[in-house]
Amino acid sequence: MADTPCMHCTRCQRAVAVEYQNSPAARRWWKLYFTVPLFLLPASPFLAADFAVCCR
């Protein structure tokens, strides 16, 4: 009981354990997939200008 990190007994820790549908690696990739566009958002005027120049 002393080695549990959340100060719960072993039975309670098993009862409240979180089960994810995807693996940890897949969850990291999903977070990256949704945060990369946020970093590209400030660059969107430059990307749109390049697109307009290239398509002319």
C-alpha cells in the first residue's frame, strides 16, 4: 500500500484506473496532428500569398 503513487490503496487504484482506446504513441501523434496547424496559422498569409503567386 505504501508504493502506490496516488495515495490510494491497490484496490481503489485499480477501480479508478483509466483505460484508453488508443495506445500512448497514437495519442501523442493525434496531439501533434492537431497542434501543428496551430503553429502554421500565423504563417497562413504567407502561404496564401505564395499560392496566389504560383497559380497565376
